[in-house]
Amino acid sequence: MKGTTRLNLRLDKASKNGKCPIEIIYSVRGQRKYIYPGVSVFPEQWDEENQKFVYFAKKSLYKIAARFKAYRIANSISIKQLSKELHIDKNVITQIEKGMIKPSSDILKALYQKYKIDPNIITKGTTSDGIAILPDRQFDSLADTDDISTFERIISEALLQLERIEKKFEVNDIPFSAEMVAGAFKESKTGPTKKESSSKLVYEFIDRYIIENAPSRAKGSLGVYKSLRTHLQAFEAHTKRKVRFDEINYAFFQSFHNFLIEHKTEKGKTLNNITIAKQLSTLKTFLGYARKHGIVTNDSYRDYRVSRQDLEVIALTEREFLTLYHLDLSDNSKKAPLSFDEQGNVIKWISYESLAKVRDVFCFSCTMGLRYSDLAQLRWNHIKTTEIKITVKKTKKPLIVPINGYAEEILSRYKDCVYPLPVISNQKYNDYIKALCRLAEINGMEQIIRLKGAKEISTFHPKYELISAHTGRKTFCTLSLERGVPAETVMATSGHHDYKSFKRYVKITEERKRNEMQKAWGAPKILKIVNK
């Protein structure tokens, strides 16, 4: 390559969420141009010296790492300068900023003596007077290993494209400048022709879709597109045919569907019909996105119908909810089983005190219909006397939920706390809910049916094993309908905008009503009516 390239993080172009774009500085014959490949990250996740992205393996250290690097940058201190002036090994500073280790008390003391940086700012995010400084970023906004892998692929492809452009000029004996190369690069990204519709382009567009939609989508909701890319690559290897936009037609969908039924993942597992249907509908969504961006597609794929299996609605009954709400967890000296080994022996316990907090959060969800992500972001300023006003994290839409008596009582228990509810991590929350419901003896057997191709797989589980964070929202919908609240009112309160996805709650409520009545009064005999 004749020209030289260097990656640079544009701190001066940070977006509202704090992410900064990566630019490629391309230089040739004393000229310089700036090229933007479309990748943005937090400053803490970019290693300028080594030109690499940084992944925080231990998220508990992320806040400290973020503050440490932010204040080093804010004070215009390079790693080399900091190492020299504080007599600290450069590798130690790098490890701190990567979230691998905590800064020692000696380092914090030296920072204060040399630069007057309050140690509390680094370790707690507040000044010694308790004033909040540099708010912590949300953990779910961090780029994970898949994101970083995508970013690296995009950067690598951009650098390779610059090299191709240079060679094209050289082959045609055309003297080129930095401006000419940058212009050709931009032109190559504005809209490929049908001839350029290659397999590589399909995967590039999936990466592009993920990056463009990341700011407006909840973290994790785009994971299905990463899975789609993996499954398409596996299908490509299986058929030994390149996946091309113009060849993804009705027949392709049929073949891909059949492949997914038999396909085994890297973990040796097969996909059920629910997962397969999600992959096929995601592919349709993606093709629509590509078409809007000038890609030529074969429209026959639109006629392929993806059938979906109705999922079981696992929700608490009125009796189960009240049992849980009134469960006596007042004795803080007591503990309940949390996990067991293969022989059924308890290997971990959880205190009643912890279960009481989880019970409050879960019951709050059961009576207010909020998702876990909205419970986690709930703050006192969202609570307006008789209602909660919040922007839903998943949909980015405003929502108003009236506060009821149950919710008011739960909130009153934490009126002197920083946050309205004691929300813990999603994984622990789900584990603790199961332990809580086991303690409350919510253990009736539930049948779960899954289809794999034409094969039906039926399993039975104690109900507490199936209860998770989302059960609270499902319980809100079913119990509200059973209490006579009109469906449109429940939808408006829960934030459901599509009756198609909501109607399963109406169906399960009718089934539950019939079963309860038949249990009380006896099931009717089936009468055969013969027309005379």
C-alpha cells in the first residue's frame, strides 16, 4: 500500500450517549483525508496507542476504568506522561483503563498530589463532598465481544478496500491523490450494483444494519441478526453456494428453512420451530432494509409464509399472587434453598431478607406491568403522585402507568432509599424469583410443548421453574383481564401496541376461567347434536 493509515477516535464528535466515531486518517504524498467507516464506541473502549478496541471482561471494574481514563483525557495527560510523572509502569495504567485491575491507593494518592484529582471521583463517581460527578454509563451500552468482532471486521474491510482502490489506480497507470482514493472509497459505499451483489455484501449489510440500529434498540435485541449471519454462513458452507441478495427467493427460503430444522449449532443443539420462525422473519426484515438501500432483491421471498407456534403463557393466578405478596419473610435470620446439585442436595442458600426485596420488585411488576429493563431504570423522578411516567427502554416510547394500592405499599417500603426499588442484576433476579416461588409452594406441574420440524416434544415442569422476570408482566395482563379491566385499557397501560401479540392473554384468561368453573361445578358431558 502506497499510502499510510491510522485510526483515530474523534472525541470532539461524541454523540449524546457518549460514543465517539472512529476515523481512518489516510495519507499519501503529503496529502491527508479523513474516512469514516461507520463505527462508534465509548472512549474507554478504544486503545489509541495499540490501535485496538477494548473489551471489559469484568464489568464491575468498568466504572472505575471509565472515570480513570476520562479524567486522564480531560487533563490532557498521555499514558506516557502519566507513567513518567507518577513513576507507574505503562502496562499498569493500560490494565486499569481496560478494567483489568483497580488503581491502588498509592496511585490515587499520587493523582491527587500531582493533578489535584479527588480519589472519590475515580472510585465512587462523587467528590469528597458527595457531589455526583461524571454519571456512570449504562452497562448494557458497552460493546460486547460480538460487537467488537463486528467493528474489527468493518475496519479491516475498509482498510482492505483502500488497498484495492490504490491497486486499481496503479494497474491503470493513473497517478492518485488522497482525495481521489477517499472519493473512490465513498463511491464504493454509496450503492452497489447488481453485479456486486456477492455473499460478502450480504454479511456487510447485516453488520451495517446492526450498527445503524444499535442506538435506537435495546441491547441484546439485535442479537438475532448476529445469529442470522452465523446460520447463513453455515447454510453457505453446507450447500457450497454463495448467499447472494438476488438469489434469496421463495426456493431459497424453503431450502434454508429445511436446513435450519436439521442444523446443529456449535454447542450440538438443534433449533426448535419458534427459533426457526424468528430467523426466517428476521431475514425478511433484513431484505426489506437492504431493498430500501438500493440492493436488488428477488421479491418472490415475500410470498413465503412463516408459521409460528403459540407459546404457553406462564402467569400467576390470583391465589398465587396473593400468596406471594403476603408471604412472611420477616425473619432475617432464616434462609431458603437457592440451588441444588444433581443429587438434590442444597449447595447454595439465600436469606429471607434478599427474597423479600426480590418479592417486592416482582409483585410490583405483577401489578404495574413493567418489564425488567424499565424496573431497572425506574427513579423517583419518574413517580408523579398517582402515576409513573417513563420512556420504555425497549420501544423508546413514553408510557404512563397509574399507581395502584399494591404498588404504593411496595414503594413506601423504600421511600428513604436512593432508588424506588431494590432491583438487582437480571440473572440473579431470575434465579431468586424461582427460589422465592419454590418457597411459596407455587409448584403445580406445567406442560411445555415445543415442535422441532414435525416432531412434538412435550415436557412437564414445576411452575416455579418456569417463572422469570417477564412473568410479572404476563401476570399483570392476565389478572387485569380477569378482574374485568377492558383489553384496550390493559394494552394502553402495559404498552402493548399490537393486539395480535396481546390476544394470547385474552385466550389464556378464557381458558383459565373455564377450567376454574369446571373444577368448582364439574365438567359438562359432551353432547352430540344430530340434525333431524
